[in-house]
Amino acid sequence: MKRSILITLAIAAALSCTACGSTDSGTTSRRKFASAETTTAAPTEAAASAYEESTTEAASEEVTTTAETTSSEEETTTAAAVETTTAEAAPAGGEAPAEDVIKTEAPSPEDADYAPAPAKHDIAGITYIQGALIANKTYSLPADFAPGLDPTCENQFYKMTNDASKQGLYIYFASGFRSYEYQSQIYNNYVARDGQAVADTYSARPGHSEHQSGLAIDVNSIDDSFALTPEAKWLADHCHEYGFILRYPQGKEDITGYQYESWHVRYVGTDLSYAIRNSGLTMEEYFGIDSKYKD
Ligand SMILES: [Zn+2]
């Protein structure tokens, strides 16, 4: 009974939150994803300076994407460096950056509104680029990686929603960390109902959901109706001030691999949230990576 309620809830949540939600696969235990760590960035304590370093480095460096390396487990996936970090640069995907991104300066570590990057997990099988964990259709997470909701992410989320409430806006937590197993359950239900090919179009495979990283949060109604609310506008305009990015923007479906999700934010810390925001790019474009299943 409980179980079926859970499943129903899961389905409801996943239905609306594709990227977030869903699925993966049958190919679940697909060969280990190469990724070891691409550590351009250092341990989070040093995040601040590390970031600066890596960002600068990255800017001038050419991205050597390591897709090939992915096949050997031993190999550490090297990080693709940032390909384009400036707003002038045309996004890889063709779509122009959102109109007039107003650039704002990221807070320094001494500032009260500085938010550090999330703690890094020293676990093989997780891909990091410049200290940022990557989970998309190309880069998966190990099945046993179950960190729960990141505490910094959680604190920053509530700081954000508290500030929003001062504007009379009600932004609430709807869904955060989801385990590999939970995602599998959701996905398998979809596959049973619609077949894998169809399920894959609206649901993330297990291991590929950003929610498994503990760094993603869905807010409010988790559906398209949210996009029309003042809360959604405020979130899109201000989430970077708290270290979040709107992970799946409108018109970037082919790049992020997911439909527009006005309700899904990803925590990265203010160094990166401002950098990505100011670039007008998606996370994939910013790092010069793709988001596609291998099969
Ligand atoms: Zn989500």
C-alpha cells in the first residue's frame, strides 16, 4: 500500500520533471562511465581561489573533450575546459544567449552573500569539470552514489526562498535528492507503460538524473504552469545570487537534453552561478560538453 502510494507519487513527480526526474535505464549498470574526476578544481575549502584559478586557466585553454577516454575505466576523464565563457561568444548550440544578460559581479569569498561550491566527493565514477559535478545524458553517476541533499545547497535554497518571501513570493521545496533506485523505479514504471523508446523522451535514466547528485531541487508545482508565475520569474532572475543556475532553460533542449524546466535549479556556488549566468550559456555550453546517451 505504502509502496504503491510512493510509486504513484514518484510517477507524478517524474511526469512533470523530465530531466530531473526520470529515468534511466535498463542499461543501468552500463559500463562504468569513465569519468574519474576531472579535477581542475581543488578541494572545496579552497574553492574560492581554486575557482579563480581554474576559470582563468580554462578561459584561455582549448577544450579537449575527452569523450574517448570514457571507455577506459582507469583513465581519468579529463576535463573539458571551458570553451566559451563570454557572452559574446556564440553558444555552441546555435541559439543566441538570452536577450541582454545583465552582467553582475560575483561576490568575493569575504562577502556575506558569497556561497561556496558544494563539497566535492572523492569517488571514482563521478565527473567533475572545474570542480563542478556533471550529471547529464552523457555523464552518469555511480549507482551507489547516494549523498542525500547537499547541506550547502539546502542552506542556500532556504536563504533564497526566505528572501523571495520578503517580496511576497512563495517558492517552496518540492523535490531534491533522489536515489538511483528510486529513479530506476520511476523509469521502469514508465518503460512498462510506454516502452523504453518513449520513456526515454520524457524521463531520465537512472544514474543520469541530476537529482541523484544532491545538488538539484525542483520547486513548486513542477510543471509548466510554474513558468507563468511571478515566482518563476524571480527565480530565473535571482537564483544565481544564491549559487544556483536554472539548469534547463527554454530553447536549449537539444543542448541540455531536456525540455525547459522552469522549476529545476542546480546548486554550483556563486563563483560558477555568476559566471554561467553572465555567459548566457547553459552548463553544457559553458563547459563545452554534450548531453546525449551513448545508445
Ligand atoms: Zn528536477
